[in-house]
Amino acid sequence: MTSLRWKEWETGSAFRAHFEASQERALVVGEAAESPRRFYSCVVESGRGSTEVGVISSDLGAAPAAVALDQGRVLVVGHDTWLTWVNLDRRACERARRLGGVFFEFIPVSDDEVVVLHELGVIRIDSKGGSAWNVDTDVIEDYRVDAFGDLILSIMDTDSRVVVGIESGKARR
């Protein structure tokens, strides 16, 4: 998983002016964000060259994150309560999926799949927008991956944990 360097823009107007001038090699996700408060961008290298991806955020939870899948042809962006699939070859947003809670982070699985950790569960997705499994939980406070490849989720304000098999998606308490 490649780590991207995100730039946070000082103002929405500076962000919008930059992206309006860069339309040929750029695209923006999160246009429908309610009460936009933060604006981010990063440059992604792919077979088609550089693409600048902008994110408009309502500032819910973590800063945006992205992961390249399908040998770098697809970028999945996690932002606010959304996942957005960007086809880097076409420089286009292909699909979006609303999560059950605020996006936290990606956990790599393979070249074509990741586990998405969000406020109220985990979901294993692929580069085409499909999901192998989905596990809903109460509010997640922390997580770790153990030596057996299981995802251990700590649930907020309780002593309980949910153990999820990353391969199977089977959950147990």
C-alpha cells in the first residue's frame, strides 16, 4: 500500500480555483459534502501520468486516506462517511459507497482488496466496488491484527471485543 502525501488547503476558494485551473489532470471527490470545512489534495502517479485528486470534507473523523488497488489503476479514497473509487486511467469517479459510520483507515489485504475500518464496523472491499463481507459493530475504539490474521476490535465504553477473521469475515465476541 502506497502512502500518499496529502496537502491541506487554507481556504475552499483557493482549493476550488486550483482545481478549476487543473481540470485536464485533476478530479475532486466529496462535492456533496455537507458544510465543507476542510479541503485536501494529493498527486497520484499511474500509467497515465500524474493525477491530482482533491477531497472536499465535512471534517468528520480522520483526514482522508487513499489506497491504490488493481495494480495502481484504481484509487479508493476514504473520506467522512464515504468510500469513492477513482479510475486513474480515465481520471473519473466510478462509484461511491456510504459507510455505516465515519471512515477511520484501510488495512491492506492484497493487490486488489482492503479492509475498511469505520466507526461502526469493518468491510472488505475490492477495486470494482464489491464487498466480500461486512461486519457491523457498536462504536469501535481501537483495533489490532493478531498473529493469526484476525482483526481484534475494541468496542467503546465496554470491555468487549469483536474478533473478525480477515479472510472469512466471520465475527465472534
